[in-house]
Amino acid sequence: MTRNKGEKAQGLAAEVRRQFGAEAVTRFMRTLPAFRTEADIPDRFRELLDRLDGAEDGDVGRRRH
């Protein structure tokens, strides 16, 4: 990969991350069945999801709502 292609790929990756992190996209994704969590998931999985959310936000103790 040439330098120019590498820079374009990095720029594209950054833009995709930025857009997926936008609040509007997050709200939309939560309305889709594939991205919704079930209310009755086992506690072990809920704890793992909470840890994942916290790791993404830089706050490991955050609770999922």
C-alpha cells in the first residue's frame, strides 16, 4: 500500500468511527432489533456488556440502561 492509499484508508477509518459514534446513529441503531439487547438476558452476559460499554467509554463501572 502506498503512503497516499494508507493515508486515505486511515482517514476513512477515522470517519467511519466518528460517524458510528455520533448520537443520531447510536439512537437509530438502538431501534434496530439486531442491536437491541433483550431485557431477560442472564446476569453474566449483562455484566459483560456493562464492562464492554465501560471500556468503550473509558469508565469500566458504568451500568447499561
